[in-house]
Amino acid sequence: MSKIRVAVIGCGAIAQRRHIPEYKDNEHVELVAFCDPNVARAEQCAAPFGAKVYADYKVLLDEIKPDAVSVCTPNATHASISIDAAKAGAHVLVEKPMASTDEEAAQMIEVAKENGVYLMVGHNQRFMPPHVKAKELLKTGRLGRVLSFRTSFGHPGPEGWSVDGRSSWFFRKEEATMGAMGDLGVHKADLIRWLLDDEVAVVGGLIATIDKETDVDDNAVCILQMKSGAIGSLVASWTYYKGEDNSTVLWCENGVLKIGTDPVDQVIVELRNGSVERHQVGAIATNEKQTTSGVINAFVDSIVTKTPPSVSGEEGRRSLEVILAAFESRATGKLISL
Amino acid sequence: MSKIRVAVIGCGAIAQRRHIPEYKDNEHVELVAFCDPNVARAEQCAAPFGAKVYADYKVLLDEIKPDAVSVCTPNATHASISIDAAKAGAHVLVEKPMASTDEEAAQMIEVAKENGVYLMVGHNQRFMPPHVKAKELLKTGRLGRVLSFRTSFGHPGPEGWSVDGRSSWFFRKEEATMGAMGDLGVHKADLIRWLLDDEVAVVGGLIATIDKETDVDDNAVCILQMKSGAIGSLVASWTYYKGEDNSTVLWCENGVLKIGTDPVDQVIVELRNGSVERHQVGAIATNEKQTTSGVINAFVDSIVTKTPPSVSGEEGRRSLEVILAAFESRATGKLISL
Amino acid sequence: MSKIRVAVIGCGAIAQRRHIPEYKDNEHVELVAFCDPNVARAEQCAAPFGAKVYADYKVLLDEIKPDAVSVCTPNATHASISIDAAKAGAHVLVEKPMASTDEEAAQMIEVAKENGVYLMVGHNQRFMPPHVKAKELLKTGRLGRVLSFRTSFGHPGPEGWSVDGRSSWFFRKEEATMGAMGDLGVHKADLIRWLLDDEVAVVGGLIATIDKETDVDDNAVCILQMKSGAIGSLVASWTYYKGEDNSTVLWCENGVLKIGTDPVDQVIVELRNGSVERHQVGAIATNEKQTTSGVINAFVDSIVTKTPPSVSGEEGRRSLEVILAAFESRATGKLISL
Amino acid sequence: MSKIRVAVIGCGAIAQRRHIPEYKDNEHVELVAFCDPNVARAEQCAAPFGAKVYADYKVLLDEIKPDAVSVCTPNATHASISIDAAKAGAHVLVEKPMASTDEEAAQMIEVAKENGVYLMVGHNQRFMPPHVKAKELLKTGRLGRVLSFRTSFGHPGPEGWSVDGRSSWFFRKEEATMGAMGDLGVHKADLIRWLLDDEVAVVGGLIATIDKETDVDDNAVCILQMKSGAIGSLVASWTYYKGEDNSTVLWCENGVLKIGTDPVDQVIVELRNGSVERHQVGAIATNEKQTTSGVINAFVDSIVTKTPPSVSGEEGRRSLEVILAAFESRATGKLISL
Amino acid sequence: MSKIRVAVIGCGAIAQRRHIPEYKDNEHVELVAFCDPNVARAEQCAAPFGAKVYADYKVLLDEIKPDAVSVCTPNATHASISIDAAKAGAHVLVEKPMASTDEEAAQMIEVAKENGVYLMVGHNQRFMPPHVKAKELLKTGRLGRVLSFRTSFGHPGPEGWSVDGRSSWFFRKEEATMGAMGDLGVHKADLIRWLLDDEVAVVGGLIATIDKETDVDDNAVCILQMKSGAIGSLVASWTYYKGEDNSTVLWCENGVLKIGTDPVDQVIVELRNGSVERHQVGAIATNEKQTTSGVINAFVDSIVTKTPPSVSGEEGRRSLEVILAAFESRATGKLISL
Amino acid sequence: MSKIRVAVIGCGAIAQRRHIPEYKDNEHVELVAFCDPNVARAEQCAAPFGAKVYADYKVLLDEIKPDAVSVCTPNATHASISIDAAKAGAHVLVEKPMASTDEEAAQMIEVAKENGVYLMVGHNQRFMPPHVKAKELLKTGRLGRVLSFRTSFGHPGPEGWSVDGRSSWFFRKEEATMGAMGDLGVHKADLIRWLLDDEVAVVGGLIATIDKETDVDDNAVCILQMKSGAIGSLVASWTYYKGEDNSTVLWCENGVLKIGTDPVDQVIVELRNGSVERHQVGAIATNEKQTTSGVINAFVDSIVTKTPPSVSGEEGRRSLEVILAAFESRATGKLISL
């Protein structure tokens, strides 16, 4: 089988640290083109592959006609580039949040369908071993129904992650459209939907810019009611300067499931009958293959096996809706029903 | 000085486990009368003190004319009994939540003022050594401004606490008026106000009866915005069958303050400059004197020293308002501004 | 339903510590008679139940006609008493080892069948929570095929367990017929058969009296080959004066399963993919109900539900055969095929 | 004194990782020649020393006339090469197992004696600090007589050790003659003889190829009776994919001695009087000098001081006999007396 | 053999908690008489033994003519009572410090010798398992010569030990003659002499009453030079309100020996070659027999076997001299040579 | 502002590891000259800065006229070089001990004052985070008055630190004038004065050369009485081959403060009320900036801000006096009053 010809559009941190190395390690893929308005950055990425470099993704799509693209640009352009790529016949892997509005998301799904290409969203939390293990444990039914939960994602902010540091697009609203909620909150919205195999019914949110000099949000606290009736909180923060947190706790009928609350045992189950299980699954992450996000391989597998991607545009859209509802809640002073 | 003649109205768990033993250990107090519709229960409490027993608190107030009373009855009667006691010239220590409505609370404060008696509310979380230590650490200013927080109180429900077990008034709305929120949520509303020395500005809440057979709430998740701008979550649950939680975490400009997150060190400070402080203050609780709630002594001290109580009716009222706002949020689908 | 009338034959340690209290706690059972050549001991056991006392079990069977009996006598009499009881129409729960020879065991099974009564053997290791959890984990298939194993049971000897201490029948061959192998080894033979759901094919054994003044064995080391091809060691010792051991380790295709090797986590799974699971299931044993052996309830359930007991005579016989083969190996200098 | 001129015959993993570096660090030694049928491999080893290279060891012996040789070839050739070397007047250090049959071993000893050269076998376990410490503790007499023991050596197989990986001679019977037993079992046979200062009297063994694609054994479980009467188990495995084990436990009259059972304290003594000693002696292994096997230095010292080597041919032969007896046991279905 | 008739003179804490129970458990002893100016206290002690009671020890000696006496009176009377007892033909076990002056000590030794009785001093630190183990380890020679040391004994003061609490004779100079130094310092002087098998050559001391209301010392810090040349510090304190300490550390040529510095491992040896040994020997102290001081049994054994006691009057005198020299140093401002 | 022109006199370990790198990192400083009798060493230090090199510091002072100098020479020359530098108009940072006699120290202070330059002494212990934290805790007053203390500094000797190893000037009396006391003891004398904010009143000392081949002291134990009445011990050793120690413990009215006694928590406070605080402040030392001694920055800040240095010549002199008094004590056999 000939290799899948992939183009990477947007060559910042997420492209450099996840997409490019993981495509490189995938035997089915040939990286053929890179695009970034900062051409020097694109050239640096392209050099090891002898790939072509573009400043304008439209030219890339036109000249290269890639089989697939990764859209790693600032949030504001996710939708338009994905749509253009799909129209150009390329399968699309778009970073999260997949879009800035629900209308954009709907159109992305529609266009992909019309053009017979796959649309996948980069929700990598679903592929992390602790979350995979938690899902497996929930499926056994031993814990019973989930009654309430909390899920949080907080760190000191994207300054330390972005290749542009403090001057990153993450802090500019016209490009980012949202802050901690788009960066972290949408991850947890997607995770809780997937873990509970349930949809969000009601959302309330307080979203604010409390400590950083930016016009996007640096903190959000939300309350969610699921269709099953379970209620819980969802938190995203860029100002956990200490006390970083990427944890999820589910209180269930028969006990509690804790993810990410202990430095050694990533998943802990404590049952009402007194038994306790402690799972170390993060150790896997030290193996080379496991430190990958898992998303790129899943996208390529999807193309290779002609199977629709598990984190489809519809999935991404529903997770986005949760976040957008929180913004609406803050703006209107109402609890939003989905 | 002659002793303060105290009557205890309501002889259930909180009276038996906190009020009565702590009054007994206080040298300024003489327990003179006990009242409970279950007269046998009142007699059992009264016997060691040779105190009088009543089924009707009005007769008690009339005959005994106590200097002070503890109101330990179901929530629905907190207001009326407190008002009658104040009118009878007794200082009043009322259990939390002090009332079921803001109007009741306002009237209680008014009547106490008119009758020249003190009104104190039993918010014992303020007196717990870990919270006292946390407040002391915040006051040093080392942590800077509080940016965001979470505060939670969850356990398996009052079945294991109440002297009536599963048939406790806690589960009957006409007597309890509210469930986990009145039992646990109001504690945390009071705590966060006191720790941050700040007032709640906006409240959103999802409150539900998810697992217990009762017509009161067994779970609540709330979002709070403080006047200072800090945002956070407040959780109360009666269905943490495992994974009990009575913790509060404050993320601040210069680091994080964690209360109740570690089994050994009740208060932990982690600063951005890399230093970590771990405080063991709960060990004190093993000394006989320290296992007291602290509330009764504070009430008696207030009377003895003729100093208004620190947890005044006004304080109790503001904490109650937070909880009531959460109920209103759930009922109206709106975020409530206070 | 009328209660099951149970007689206990043999009133030593295992009767006093397991059978009698567990029958007492079982609502379906009435303890009607006790038999022991030491009549005072039988009377002490019978007193709380107002039960009858016998020195001769034949008289007991004749006069009482019990629905069921527990045979808790020295090993040498297990077979004859069980046979007589079955002939008298009583269901039989016999302590391990069920007999001293395979012929005895075969006859016990035959007689029970002829008389339409159940015959169950007291192999309580199958009911211990760590072993139940291990079996459950093996059944998931995650570990793959068991390749090799070791299973050991060693303690300082029955002096500290028997109500007769150093002068116990455990140390007299004519009554015990065997020593550590009958006391501990047969437990592990039964356990490994059950855990692996496999039968023993070949047995080699070295059995000796190394340190105690007795004519029965105080130490045995055996090698086993299972029908599946897995090989392993089985050890029984009464001279582990320190370093007591009741552990089993199974090395499998995909990882290792460890039971009883860690003081906190009774069952540990380490997989080749790097993940580790630690299970605390012994904590259950602190609850009153859970400290029971499980054997008595299973026996009574079997009678109540008219379901053949899981640890049947046939099961007990096969576990006994493993031990007898080890003795034969030592006597003949050959590896014994079963 | 002039340096000892040493030749290394066989340039695989054990030569590259132990013999060559340890000879290099020994001031009394000059490495003068290297032999391997894979000449490129021999040249790579020889280059740093400007030593000569041979494909045929006979030519080497003839041309170089070394003072001493290390025989690091596949097991099947240990005997013939050692004999030829001894005849050529070289002291011989041969890797374990020293030979494939007892006759070979006897002849090696005989030829070495006739030619006035030393014959030493590479049983490095005797030089490991935890074993040295255990021997020292046993010699104090505090533990009393050893009653029973277990000694195990299991890892995932030589694929990860051999320079040829999965295609190593370790897996080919004509070269290896035996598998895990020759690789690991003979180490433990030698260790238990040395630790207990006792000889093996009876051996039973089950030896099988359970999981690897090879015609040699990948698992063995053996039972041993020592002349003193102590009994125990000896295990060798190449299929401990997890749960690697290189431990030895001795249950004694006065307590237990554990080697290699704890990740921190390599040697632990627990006495019946309640005292516990924990020894960390492996930490020494982090010093450069201590990570050596100890064997090469002992061999050189032996030559320099003209003292017969402690791990003599006779010692190696007796340890080999234990392993051969286990094979005989498996083949004949008998327990073998030595 | 007839029993040794023992009288206890002085019935305070040390008599009640050590001497009397340990004599009681010793099969060779009959407690025949008790003496205390507080006759009620003596009677309480005597009652279980049907022993005689005296307020005046001279009458006791005269009437009872005991075989042996324990002198458990305040320090000031140790000498005179011991001398009178020895003259009355009784073996003498005197509590530490044996006397208040060196002249007294000399006379006690002289009189005991003249009267053919044994004189033993209650230095129980020599019998504590950690000290016994440390002495054993030092004797192996592995640590080499002791170069320097520190030995400390500090606690919150005798208020919590003495049966008279804050009004104990410990705080009155005319009875105690010295404070923390007599109570604790003399223990450590004796210990260091015994552990090092060496004598003190030079002493400097700072001794003060820093925090307690008493006319005896509550703190002392001393420097010692041993005849071997080793130097070290000796500390005694009654004001370690927290941070209690009964530890001794010896820095030696080949490593360090630590006693009492770790809550689990009472004796730790760390050698320069990197090895570490950790000894748990205090666990023994949980056995009934082991919690005894060891002193009484040693005294009785001495009498029974007619062997001079190991902690003889001469030993006690030399340890006392160290303490007296420290007082002299403080008084004269000089370093005192012994 | 123009940069401060600094010359480093003496280019051994302390210059290479502390002074030079810390000056290099300080933006206010230009390193202009280096002096060492070993010119090659000076050149090596000077090369990265293009600085001048001198063998004779007088020529350096004359030609360079530096704004400031670091005096990092052997102890014996500290005074004369510092005086000459001050006379040449340079601010002086002199290593500890600042001088060999009190007269020298007095003259240094005098000359600095006359020439209007600052004189600072390199007592870096005051700047270590654990000591800074301890001082801060003491200042809160929670611990109350310090009653007694011990402070120790012991390691295996300067062989491992000095760039000249065993042949370092540290071991030659004519250059070092003193050994462990000048290297380590003076640090602890300065620390205890600073922590307690108190002066030493009385000193006794035993100082000896016990194990090293040198004519300076390798061990010292001292007793100190402070003006406040507190007493304690001060220890310096070069023969702690294992059991290294840099700890200080203060026993106070309300509890104990421990510095450097725990591998994780550098400062621990245990109060009589039962509370315990554990502070991790050394973690800071892993940050590049924090591993600095702090002394150089403090010296430069002093010059830049024209503020007299906190560790002034007077401070250094008083700390030196303590050490000199200990030597005098040893020499005269007297306790020395300051």
C-alpha cells in the first residue's frame, strides 16, 4: 500500500511535540508539506523530511493535494482551514477546540461528509492510559451508577508550553477566541462525556480573567448535570502556579474511582465492601511508544482501515457545546440546557 | 460569679455529642433543663445533672427562665424557638443552618437585638485547628491574593450520625427543609467566607436527590464568585459512600494552600519559590479538650466577657444566604447575585 | 422452613474457632449436639446452645439423627465417622485432609452418594478474599496462560493453634497420619488446582521430620507438573519460626500474579506492558462477618438450596491425591504420575 | 613481576561485559589475544589492547602460548577448549556450567592437575556482596542450623543479555546443551552448597520447555535434600517476564535469613527473640570497583599468589552434578541420590 | 535453696515501677519488708506480699536482717543507708547516683568489702537491648577505633515520672543534691564508659537552672576527653519539652554507630565501604520479661551465683566521678582531669 | 552606573566554586584581576573574563586599583591581605575565619573604617534557606525563649573539597593556623549567635588531632553559655567519615526547632501543644540561582546600595572570638568568659 501523504498546517508547539514526531514514527505516513506564516519555523520542521514549505495553506492544498492534514493553527482558524482541506479531499485531524462556534463545527462535519473524508478532533485525554483503565473499570459494572463527580485541569498557563512563550497566540482573543476553557476545559468536557458514556444536560459557568494580562479567560468553574442525573463540577485554570491538577473523581453507588489523585497509583478504586485497588498504568508512558498522544495513530488507523474515527466531528462538537454553554451561562446569567 | 443557667432544647445527636458534654466541661455553666418531644431521651440527658425535663420548650422557657439556650432541634424550628428564647431573655446558640429562610434569619437577629441577648450560630468549622491554622497562614500575606478555590464536604449520609439512623428527621423535608446543603453545604459557605475574609457575589447551583430515598437534596454542586473576583466550587454530598472528603484548596498568587487533602499533614502550603510547609495540627484533636467543637466555649465566653459572639447572627445569615441562593439558582435556572 | 439440625463431632480448635461460631451466626442452623471423648470439652461447647453432649459419636447419630454433621476429629477418624454419619442420613462437612488414604476418600464419596447426602471438605483457602480476587483476575484472561508457580504455607507449628498445645494429636502419627502436609500442604494442593483450573499430572516430594519431636513430617518440598504443562513448587512447613509464609506466585505469559507477598496489598498483578495493580481485599476480614472461613456458610447454603457443594468429596479427593503422591514419591524415590 | 599474558576465547556478552573490562582494570594482566569464529567481533575486542585476533583457538594457543585463558564460548565447547588450554600450559577460567557432563568435568580437573595449571569456574554469585554478607552472618552461628530453604533465579530470558539477542546460541541445544538450568540453575546449586557449607544428597527435578521456541529447557523446579538433612527448592526460569527473582531464603532454628527479597535491604535477619537486622550491602555495587563480578580478580590473585582458586574445578563439578542429577531425575522419573 | 529475703527501702516511683515488680517476678526472691517515711505508701507496696512495713530503715535492718536491700530513697541518703545495710550484712542494690560525693562512694565500697556483701548500682542503661547490641557490634572491631561521640538524655522533667509530681524530692536540693545530672547525666557517663571500654580523662561542664523553679540543675552540657583520646559531648536536660532524646552516636574510623536516632531501627551502623545495617532490637521490649530494667535480675543472679555484680560499686563510683567533675568544672571554671 | 571592578585574591576551591561564578552572574560586577602564587591556576580562572593575572597581590592592588576584592587565600594571610586591600581603597570580602587572632580582626575593622571601605566576612550559613527559615520562625515568638541547643558541623575532611586534595594548605598549620574549628566551627559559632540574636558569654573546649596526619585540629567539642543563660554544645569535625552532620537543634520554652535533622524537611517545629510543622526549603537549592552562597550578592548589594554589610567585620570578629576562646580553654584548662 502506498503511504498516506500528510501535510501539517501550523507548526507551533502541538505540531512539533506531538503531530510531527508521531507521524514520523508511523510507518503508513509520509510527511509531504508544512505550512506556517512563520516560514522559518515551517522550514525547520520540513527539513528532516525533505518536505515542501508553504506560508499559505490554500496554496499547499492546491499544489500538494495531501491525503490528510493536521490542523494545528490557532483556534480561530480551525474551522475555515478544516473546511478548505476537506473540500480539497483531505482527511482532517483538527486540534481542540475544533471550532469557535457550534455553527462552524456543524459546517465542518457537513463538509467532511459531503467530500467523503474523515474529520477527527485531537481529544488526546481519551487515549491516556489512566483514562483508558478508568473506562475499563467502569465498564465492569462493579462501581455501579456514577452519582456525582469532579474533573479539573489546572496548570500555570501556556507560557511554558507555547514556542512563543508569553507572546503566544494563546493570550490573544482574536486568534484564541477562548483561554483556559478552550485549552483545558474542553478536554475535561470530552473526558467526562466519554467516561460516563453520557451527555451533558445542564451547564452553569463562572468564567473570568483573574490574574493574567490577557483578554481571554484564565479561570473557569462550571457545574454540569448529565442526562443520567449525575451532577458534578468541571474546572479549568491557567493560574494553578502550584498545586497543578489533572484529576477526575467519580463517586458511584458502590464506591469511588479516583484518577490522577496519587503520584504513584494513577487509578484507585475504593469499594464499599472495603476492598481497594491501586493501578499503576502511567509507567507505560516511559516507554517510547506510549508517550505518544495516541491521537495521530488513531487518525492514521482510521484512514488505513477505512473506519470512521472514534473521536469524530460529532463527538468534538458535543464537547465543544459544553464549553460554549458555560460561556453562555456566564454571559446570560442562566443555567443552560443542552 | 454565679453560673450561667443553660437549657438544651432538642436532645438528638448534636446535643448529646457536642453541646451537653462541652457545657458539662465548662466551669461557668450549670445545665438546668432539657427539652425534647421524646421525653425519655430528654430524661436520659438530664439525669446526670439532676436537671428538669420538658416536652414543650415554651413551658421550659416560662418555668426555668434560663440564662442561655442551645437550640438543637430540626432545622424547621430553629427560627421560632430561637425567637421565643430570645424574647424570654435567654442568649441563644442555634445550630446551623440557623433558619430556613432569610426572613426568619433577619427576624432572629432583630429580636435578639431588641431583647439584649446574644445570638450565635453553631458554625464549628471555624474552630477546627486546621482551619484556624489556614486562616493564620493566609493572614501572613505570604500566599498573596486567593485566585480560585474548591471546598467540599461529602460523607455517606446522616444515617450513621443521627441517633435515629435511617428514620432521622434529616430525611424529612417538613422538618429538615433541606438536606446535604443544610447539613454540609452551609458549613463550607461559612468557611470560605471566613477564610477569604470576603463575601459571595454570585452563586449558581445544581442540587438534586440522586440516590437516597428522601424528599431533600442528597447532592449539590455550586459555583461561587466572590466580591474580590475569586471564583470557585462548593460541593455538599451525602452519597460519598467511599472517598469521604472535607477539604478546601485555595490557589493563590504565590502558591497553593491545601486543607484536609493529606492524612497526616492537615494543612500544606506550597509556594512558587519551591518551599513547602506541612502542618500537623489535628493531632491536638486527640487531647480531650481539643476534640470539643469549640463552639460552646466560644458562646459561653461571649456571655461571660459580655462580648458579642464572633459567629454572630449576621454571619450565620450571610452564610445561609449563599445556600439559599444556590436553591434559587436551581429553581430559577439563573445565576444569583447577592 | 425448619432449621437444619447440626451436630459437631470433635470439639477441638477448629470446631471452637470456626465451625461452632459460624453455625451460630447462620440463621438456618440449630446446633443440637456435640461429641468429644473429652466430655467436659463437649459440654463447654454445648452449654450456650442447650445442646446434648456425647462421648461416642455413634450414640449421637443414633439418638439425635442430625440433618448434618461437622467432622472435626483427628485426621485418622475422618473417613469412618463421615461414612457412619452419611449412613445415618446426615450431610457431612469433613475437615481436611478428608481422609488418610485414597480408598477411604473413594468410599466416603460412594457412601454419601448412596445415602443421598452431601459430602463437603473444609478447604477454606478457596473462600479467602485474596484467593477469590486472584481467581477473578485469572478469569479475565489478561495474564494469559500460567507458566510456572510456587505456593507455600509455613508457620511455627500447631503448638500455638491447638487447644492442647504441645500435647496435641497433631504430633501423634496414629491419630494425625501426617503432619505439615496434612495440615498445610493439602490446602495448597487444593488451592493450586482451583486457581489454575487444572489437575496435577506429576508429583515429586521430599518430606522429612527435621526439627520437631514427633513421628509425623514437619517439612515438605514438592514439585508439581500440571496437565497444562505448567510446573511449580509446593511447600509445607511447621518450622518457619520466623518468616511465616502463606503466599502463592503465578508467572504467566503476560505478567505475574502475587498473592500474600505484601503486607498491605494482598494481591498484586504486574503486567509486561508495565502496568501494576495492587488489591487490598483483606481489609474485609476486619468486619465481623468476613472473618468467617466461608466454609460453613457454603455448606449450609448447599443444603438449603439443594445444590451440591462446590468443594465436593471429589474435589477433596483429588487434592488429597496430590499429597499422598508426594508421600509415595518420598517412599519410592520416584516421580509419581497421577 | 612481569604481567600475566591472558587470552580470551569467545567474545560474546560475558566476555565483553565482565572478563575483558575486569582484566583491563587488573594491573597484573596484559590482554594478548582474542578468539572468536566471528572474527569481526574478536577484532573489536582486541583493538583497544593492540592484541592479536584468532578464529581458531588452537592456533591461538600454539602461537601465543598464553599464561592464562578465559573460556567464554558456548557451553558445549567449555570442556574441550579448557583441556586444550591446560595442555598448552595455560591457567583456565571457564564460564559456568564448566562442562556438559560429569565425565568432561572430571577430565578437565585431571588435565589441569597433570599440567600444573589452575582451573577455576566462573560462579560469580559467591562474590556478590549480599551473598558474602549472608555467609558471614551464618558463620556467626546466631541463626543455628538451617532447616529448610528456597533459592530461585528467574528472568525474562537471555534474549536481552546476549549480543546476538533472539538468535543466540543460548537457544540451540547442540551448543548450549542445556537452557535455564545451565544459565541460572547451576548458579543457585553452587550458591546453596557454599552458603550452607553442605553437599546435596538427593535431587528431584521437573524440567520443561514451556513458553520459548527452543529445544532447551526454559523452566525447572527442583527439590533438594542436603547431607545435613535440610530440604529445599531450587528454581530456574527464563519466563519470569515480570516478577524477576534472584532470592534465597533460609529458615533456621533461631530465625530466618532472607537474601534479595527486599528492594532496599538485600539481607534481612529476623530472629525468634524478636530482633530484626537489615543490611544494605548492594550500595557498594554503585562504586566502580564493586560492580565487577569479582571472579576475574580472584582468578588473577590465585595465579599471582600461587594459591589454588577458591571456586576450583572440584567445586564447579559438584555444582554441575546437582544440575545433571535434576535432568536425570526428569528423564528417569526418579529421585537421584548423589 | 531458700529464697533471698529482700527489703525495699524507699517506696517511690523507681521502687514501684522497677524494683518491686522485678523482684516479684524473680523466683529466687521473697520480698519481706518495705520502708518509707510515708507509711501508707509502704503499706500499699507491702500488702500483696504480706510483708512488714517500717518508717525507719534502721529498725527494719535490725528486726528483719534482710539478705539484700534495694535503696530507692532520695539521692542524699543513698550512701548512709547503703552503709548501714551493708553493716547489717545485707547485699545492697543502690539507685543511681550511688552517692553525693566521691568520699561517700569510697566508703560504701569499703564497708561492703569489709562486711562481705555485694554493692551494685542501678545503671540500667547497660541492660537496654539497643545498648547491648551496640556493645556487641563495637566488639566485632568492624567499626575500628571510636574517634568522637555525643550522648544525650533529655525529657520534660521528673514531674511526669515521680509519684509526687511537681512536689517531688527531685526538685529539692537537700534531698536530691543534684538535678538532671544526677537523674540523667550519670546514666550517660556510665554508658559511654562502658560502651567505649574506656575511662574519662578530662571533663568540662556548664550546668544551670534555666527554666524550672528548683534549686537543682535542669540542664547540663559537658565535654569529655577519654583516655584513648576520643572526645565528645554529654548532655542532660529536664527541659526538652518536645524533641525528647536518649541517643548516642559514635563516629569511628570505619563508620558511624547510631543508637536511638531512628524510631524503628534502634541501632544503625553505616560503614565507609557503603554498607548499612539496621537493627530492631527494641521490639523485644514488648515481651513482658524484656520490659524489665534487667538490673534486679542481674543483682539477684549475682547473689545466687556468688559472682560480684558487673555494675559494681567501683563502676558506679567512676561514673559518679564524671558527674562530680562536671560540677567542679562549673564551680571552678576549669577543665577537670580525672 | 559603571560596574564594580573586582579582583579575586587566591584562586583555590572557594574562589572557583563560589566567588567567581557568583560574581560572574552578578550584573553589577566586572572581574578584572586574579591573583595566586600558582599562576597557572590564576590564569585558568582569568581566561573566561580576559582578566589580568598576578602572582603578587600587592602588585595587583597597585596596578589594578580594584573597587573590591575577595580574599580567598589560606587563613594565615586573611588579615594582612585584607588590610592592604582596604588601604588600597578596595571593599573587602574575606573568607572565614576572617583572621587568626583577635588583634588582626580588630586592625582589619579599624583600617577598613579609616579607608572608608566595607569589610564583610564570608559566613554563608546565614544565607542558607533552612537557616533563613529558622530565623523567621524564631522571630514569630511562637517557640518562646531558647533554653538549650546543639549545633554541629562534621564531614570527612577537606581532602574531598580542596583543589589540592590531601596536600591542601588546610592541613598545614603555618598557613591554616587552625583546622576543623576554623573551617567548620566558626560557621556554627556565627550561626548560633545570629539565630539566637545573642552573644556567647562562656566557652569551654576540647580540641584535638585524633585521626588525620596534620598539625591542626581535626575534632573539637565545645560548650557555650549565652548571655541569655541558654547553654549548648558546638561541635566541629573532619572525621565524620560516615554520619555527616550539619544540624542545629534549639530546645525552647514552647517546643523544639530542628534544622538539618531530616533528609526531606529541612526545618521542623514541634510545639508543646502537639502541632508539628515541616518545612521544605532546600528544594530551592536546585534552582540555579539559589545554589549560590548568597554571600557574594550580599557583598555587591552592600556596595551598590552603599549600605554596610550585614555580616560586618564586627560580626565576624565576635564569631572568631568564640573559636579563639575554645582554643584558649583547651590551652589553659579553663572555661573562658567573653
